[in-house]
Amino acid sequence: MKKRPSLLALLLAGAFVGSLIGTVLADSGVHLTLIENDEEAIDTALEAKQPGPLSQSVYISSKANVTNMEENVFVRNPNIWAGTNVDLTAIAAYNTKDDAFGTKFEITAISPIHCIGAAHAAAKPGAKFNFVGADNLVVTRTIAAELNPVDDVEVYLLDRELPPSVTPMRILPRDWASYLRPGAELGLPVLFVNQRNWLYCAEAAGITPGNDPLVVYRVPLGGMRQAFNAQVISGDSSFPELVLVNGVPAILSLWHFGGYGAGPLEAAHFDAINAAMQKLSEQAGLATNYQLRAVSMKGIAKE
């Protein structure tokens, strides 16, 4: 985990960009902005919740750190604060100890056979990971190949496809910027899992300019979201930061810097990630043509 550069401190002090606008709730006809929709979903989920393992632990039963990963036991927590309808099955269960496979890393499924992570904390071919399906069945997959298409983005090919009980994570679309209002503060709540396999809240404060933009985070400014925040530390690299878009989680960034946290805006690398997925499939002789799935922005107005 790298130290935050001074630019991030400046951004956190107030040099923010972007405010999300406009979503229409189809079931009620009430007009809410994306940030309001996201805040309402998170704040409603946090009502009457207290920080701690009962509400934050993604799993309620596990035998982590065993050498034989196939012996690990994970059962999804039915009382997790975000609710069981927020599908986190794409996020591999983190092993907090280097085992015989060297698997002290994190990956997130973006197709039935492709995953994504941070290049500065990249897993190598042969590393094994556990995914826990919605049915609580643990499936172990091995990294077959990997590519580094851009800067701190690593794309992986698994040895075989994941079952339907593991839902690949969606990502924000290419035209993400068209949903931003230039010059305004962002202040977008996100969910994230860390190496403890606990679920937390953070708040996207702003996005740096340039061809490789970083999403910069801060402690949520108030309410229960602040109580469910945690610092990003060494070992948290590669975990995704998720926006709820009409209730569906979508990748905003992957942890790169520690402290309050920052990571590359993955939508900025949409085409590069797709190209890497295609190249990995072709090199393996696979007939599949899996690509990133953008989250639907239906009902969300553009500025």
C-alpha cells in the first residue's frame, strides 16, 4: 500500500470535482439524484445498526489461514448491514495469511472467468482464491494468466469459469463523466470490503484530472456512515469501492493508496480492460467473448 501523495491531501482539503445528478425512481416517480439515491439506500440499510462483527462481517463462519484452501469454510452473514440483496459474491474471500499458494492478494470477478485487481499488488499464475456463492458453496479457482493493460490495473484469467451463484461485478460506464456536474463537490458514498472481510463505508471526495484519474476518498461527513468507516491499510489493495446505482453495486475504483484511500477510476480504463480480457481469452484458446458489463444508468439524467 503506497503513501498518499500531497495532491491527495489538497483534494481532501477541498479541491473537489464532480457532482452526480438525476435519477428517476421508476417505482415511485420521485426524482432523486444518483447521490441522493445512493445515500438513501445506504442510510436506510444502516438504520438501527451498530458497528461490529454482527453487522459488518461478510461471513459468519470461516476457517481462514489454512494451507489447503479447499478446506476453508465461509458462510455469508444474513445480518450484514447492506442487506443480502446487495450482491458481493464477485469479491473473493480474502486470506489473511500467505499460504502455500502465495495468496495474500485480492481479486474481483468481472466475468465468469476474468477478474480484476491492482497491479502493484498483483497475484501471479498459480495463486488460488475462494469465491463464496449466494448459495454459500465455496469454489476455489486458480489464476491461469494475467495482464497489466494500464498503470495500476491487473486483469486475470481463471483456470475455469465460476458458477452462476457468483455474480460478476458491474462497472460504471464509459460516459461516467457526462453524469458529473463540473466544479461541484462529489461527496458520493461507497461500500467497500477490506482484508478482514468486513463491510465499510467511505465517501468519494473528488477525482483528479488527467488520463489516469484517481478517485480520492474521505471519512463520511456525518451520520452512521462515519461510524462504519475505516482507514485503508497495507493489505487492502485491490478491494473495489462500490457505488449503488439503483441498488446495484458497481465498481468505481480499486484501492491503491492508504489512509483515507484513493484508487484509479476504472471507467476511464473501460476499453483497455476489455482488450486485456479479450487477449487473455484468445491466448488461452477460449471461444468465449466476455467483456465488462456496465451498470445500467436508466433513469439517471445527464447534466
